[in-house]
Amino acid sequence: RYFRWWYKKTRIEKKPAFIDLLCAVPLQQIYGCPLGGIGGGTITRGWRGEFCRWQLNPGIYHYETVIADQFTVCLRCKGQTVYQQVLSVERPSTLQGWNWGYCGHYAFYHALYPRAWMVYELPGQNVVLTCRQVSPIIPHDYKDSSLPVGVFIWEVENGRDEDVDVSIMFSLQNGTGTKEDRSGGHWNEPFAFEKEGERVAGVLLHHCTRVNPFTLAISAREKAGTGVTHLTAFNPAGSGREVWQDLLQDGKLDSPAGKSSPTEKGEVTAAAVCASCRVPAQGHGTLELALAWDMPRVHFGSKEKLHLRRYTRFFGSGGDAAPALSHHALTHYEEWERKIEAWQKPILENSQLPSWYKSALFNELYFVTDGGTIWVELPPDCRAEDLQGPAGPGFSHLLPVLREYGRFAYLEGQEYRMYNTYDVHFYASFALVMLWPKLQISLQYDIAVTVVNEDVQPRQYLMCGQTAQVKLKNVVPHDIGDPGDEPWQRVNAYLMHDTADWKDLNLKFVLQVYRDYYLTHDSLYLRDMWPVCQAVMESEMKFDTDNDGLIENGGFADQTYDAWVVNGASAYCGGLWLAAVCMMCKMAEVLGDAEIQQKYMDILSKGKEAFERMLWNGKYYNYDSSGSDSSRSIMSDQCAGQWFLGACGLDQGEIEVFPKSHILSALKTIFEKNVMSFAGGTMGAVNGMRPDGVPDTSSVQSDEVWIGVVYALAATMIQEGLVEEGFRTAEGCYRTVWERLGMAFQTPEAYREKKVYRSLAYMRPLSIWSMQLALERRASQAPAPAQPLQVPIHP
């Protein structure tokens, strides 16, 4: 069935598949820190400095290294050029008039998102260049964090006993390396932008496609002692000799006036900007360059609706914002860096945290921007009823929240093209709620609106072959749509299963609502979400078929582990259910709804008893109660309900959902079996382990490691006081992905012990921020260090 659907979609309709199981993205172990803020598109650079992953059309990726996109250095002493080199180890077949093949032995790369450092010790020159790359990723900032810009600050250290004139030339092709670069009609023009006494100059590269046209801008900051020159257009497919000679001659470019003529069909064009300064003997200098891209108005694949990106609120949607964006970036990056340092410093300077964790925590955040992320404004004429759909319950705060903070969406993964996939966002949402809480709240409003509406159109689901409607009323959707279609308008792009029967989605909504309220104290949000929480819990009740206060799974893969069958009561869904029931009690108490509170208290006391009776085996909770072969498997994610309870401070006090001793015993069993007995304890926790210490191979997912699940498990361990075990568990995943497999900045959903990985650049690993939350909670609860005990001295 999947193959028939895939063939029709990709070969007949010529559209990309939302999950392409037949043409996975090939692994390239090349990626470094991406450029750009949130939701304006991203351009990723490799750790060798190449520009190699592009996401300007929302949610759609191109993996092309564009060879003309380079930094080149020119050194001059006493009026003579002594050294000129492209800072790239490549030796391409185009631009052969340039001096390529920089020796990689003399270069170093470091990334700590949202910044990266490239150090070049120019061989034989006694000059060291450090390029610091900065993107405006600033927690709790909803303006500059949306800007599609990146800044390159070049620090030059001159170890010579004479002055050196240093030039850095930044060259860029008009386009992203796809066939559209040759479609004709593209053109470039020089620009200068002055404001408040600060002047920035460079070149605009207008990329004039029919859908989603954009402008790229390369620029540098002019200041006393720094000159900026440019080359408006050159042919990146030729030898490039004229560019090379121009720079070689005097360390500057010719700076012709006027715009270039539009490209012919089949022709490509590129431009360059050059910043130069004199660096005194034994001294140092700084050159500041920037890249900006302006695609303000976007259509998704269906081309039905026009969307304006978030940054247009501050820079306009006319398509002429690139000069102002470049100026803003070059004059504000120092302030951005101060804020980034203030945010990261306390964690980086905490000597009790292992260094791999500091890298993992910040570098995994790349996905917030590079997850095909889109952040759009509401149309100014939009009314509450337009948003709420036919069944809108009158959310009092929906319009004000979306007006002020816009709409936010990110993909399940770069290969799994569905926006805000909710069973996975459940794990990743900690990064948003801790760093950009308003984006989490906006996303939740979008989900809430979808819950109360339906889409009755029938379709065939690929796994079971049955036909059912796209979206049922009063259930949480799987996702908000496919960027190849029209997200928000048409939800549930996921065709594999009919997720109306999934057991985890509704519960994950309730758990996030209370968690968000607990961390943000936003009571207006809680009040708006309360009726929706009640509606989805009512829908969920039908899964408690024997009325024992505990839901049952349906004998198919009816939750986030969508290829791992569950039957009867289960540790994962049953645990999430009890945690959600507990949070319903808590929300009812906060909102003074005594009747609902009592109703859920009764369910909780019944359900707790059933859960312990049917699943607890003395050491851990069984996978499910079906009595099948895999029913006694040890699931690494069996404490997911406790994870959320702990994050909300509901793991102590009057409501104890799961006995503390049982949680500790389960976590210790998981550590012993799923972590330490798997791959020598070096690869994190395997999803399912048999009691005899062999991975559970009953499904394709039970013997996988899911990185985002492991980070969540580690957070649960930390919450419960098993700090060392938590770090040991998570470390296996970080070292496997970022070191052994070379998957930096493309952390996959899953890998197996040998040779297999799945779904590169995935959302779930953002759950590492729940580890940080657990650590912060521990630190705030820790008593002050006690006075050393005075041993009484007997007289």
C-alpha cells in the first residue's frame, strides 16, 4: 500500500512524500552550526566552512554544497600581496583560477550553538585568523530571535614584526545550488545603508523565482580604518580568474557602480564583498561581515495562502529589507553576544556538569531553527472566528496571543515532513517552554483549535488499509500539516495510522497544559485550555473498556512507538494516563472546580490500584498486561508519566501517583539492563530489553535507541536523585551521535547497536532541556551546604 501511494505521489503527482521510506537522505558527516534566527529559514555551514544545507522555502531542504560561497584571505606587506588563499580544503573543478586546497591541518572548528569558531593558522605567515559566527538566538526575545541573518566576526592576530594589510573576501552565488539558480532573470546590485552614523555596504543578490522569491545580502561594516569594496557580478561556473586578479592586485575589489544585467536561462551569477584593514606588528584587528536573506512572503506547497514571516513585523514585507537587516545585524551582534553569554555562562562555568553535557545541551538546540521552522504573523484582518473554525469554543486569549507572538511550527524531522508532530513535541517542548515560552503557548492554542474541529473527508490509512476520516472532533491531531501542502489549514499529514485511536496524544496535551501553567504561571492560558482538556479526557475515557480507572491499548501500535504493538494495560500509556488524571485534579483545584476534581480523584484512586496490580512485577512495570512473549519486556520509557509529574513538582506531597520505591526500582532496573547491558553501557538505553538481558526484537522499534527518549529518561533519573546514572545514560547517546557516528547537527530519531540509524535531524532530542530543568529544580531544592559536624570533645 505504501509503495502504491509513494509511486502515485512522487512519480505521477511529482510531489515529495511526507515520509520517504524509499529515498532516505544520505548521511553526510559534514554539518556544523546553522545560521539564522527562528522561522526565517536557515543556511547551515559545515565544520569545514562550506555552505551546505539550505532551508529557505519553509520546511523544504536542499543538501547542496555551493562551491562559490567562500571566504578568501589576502595578506599584503609593504604594498605587495604575500599570501592569497581560499579558506577551503576543497579543490573543485570550477573557479580554477583561485588558490584552493587550504591544508586542513592548520584549521580548527568549534561549535556552541548559536555560535561557532573557525581558527586558521595561516601556514608560514605568522598570522592567525579566527572567524566567529553568530546567529541571534536569544531566550525570551521574540524580535531579534526571528531575524534571517548571520554575522562573521574575523579577528586577525598579526605575529609579525611588520604591519600587515588584511582583506577578507566573502563570495556568494545567487541561489542555493539548485537548478533554479540557472532559471534566468536573477540579478545583483551594490548597496550601502547608513543609520545613526553607522555605515554598512555590500551586494544584494536578487533571486527572482515565481514562487517565494528572495534576496541574499553579503555585507561588511565600514568604520575608521576598515574599507569595504565589492564585485557586483561574476560567473561562478567559470575560472574566476578576473576576481582573483582583482583582489591580488591591491587587496581590494573594483567596486563597479550600477546593477548587473539579469541572467540568461542556463546562466549562474555570483557576487563578492571585501573588507580590509591594516593590522599593526604584533597587534590585532577585526573585520565584521554579514549574510542576510529576505524571503518575507511565503507560500507553502499548495500555494493557497500567503504568509508573512515574523520578522516582517519589524522590517516590512516589501522584499527590500536585506540592507536594513544587514545593518541591524552588524550593529547589534555585540549585544546579542552579551545576552548569549549571560544565558550560557552559568551552565558553562558549573564545574559539576560534565563538558559533553554542555555541548549537548546547547548544540541540540540547533533544531529550534533548523527543524524546517516557520514563524509567521497573523494577517492583520484576521478575526477570532477565522481562527477558531466552526466549533470554536471562544478562547478568550487565542487572538491576543497569536496577534502578539504569531504562529510557530517546526518539523518532526528534516526527513519526516510534518509540522508540530504532537506525540514527539511532547518530549521536545521543554526547550520551547523554558526558552521561548510564548511560542509553546501559541503552538498549544493552534493544537487546541484543531482539537475542537473535525475534518470529515475520508481517506485510506496505509498500515491497516482501512478508510476513516482525516480528523475526529475532540481528539488531539497527530500534526498540524505538511509544508508541501497547507499547514494549519489541513492537519494530520500523517497517513500511516488513523491516530484518532492513538492512546497518547490526548494525554500529552493535558500534561503539557499543566506543565506550561506550572512553569509560566499563565492563568489565562490555563482557563482557556481547561474545557479542551476536559473534552480530550472525555474522548480518552472510551479506552477504559473495563471501567477500572485505567485505559487499555488496542492491540496495535497505537502511540508514539508506531511500530511496536501494545495490548491491554501498558506501562507507557497507562502511566501517561494516570499522570494526566492527576493533573486534571490539580487543574480543577486551581480553577475551583470541585465536581470535576472529585470525579478525577475517584478515577485516580481506582486507576492507581489497577496499574500496580496489572503491571508491577516486583522490580519494574511490565510493558503491557497482555501476557504475550514481549509483555514482560523492560521499556526504557515506562516512567514517562512520572517524568512529567516531577517536572511539575507533583512527585511529592499529598498526591503520590506511583510509589516512590517502585519508580526507583524501575529506573535502577532500566539502568542495569537497558543501559549497562546494552553495547557495554556506551550507547544510552535501548527501548526494550528482555528480562534476561537481550534486546527485545519483537518489533523494529523495540531494539532501537531513541535519543530524545534517553534524554527524557536521564531527566527522570536526575529528578529521582539518580544523578550519576542519568548522566551516564545520556552520555552514551551524545558520544554515539556527535562523536562516533559524525551526526553533529543532524541528531537522528533512532539508531541500533550496529549499522542502522533512522530519520536524521529529528525533533525529539530537544528533550535534553528537561535534564536542565531537573538539574535546576534540584539545585533550588538543595539545602545550603551544612556546617561541618563538630565532634563534641568530652571533658
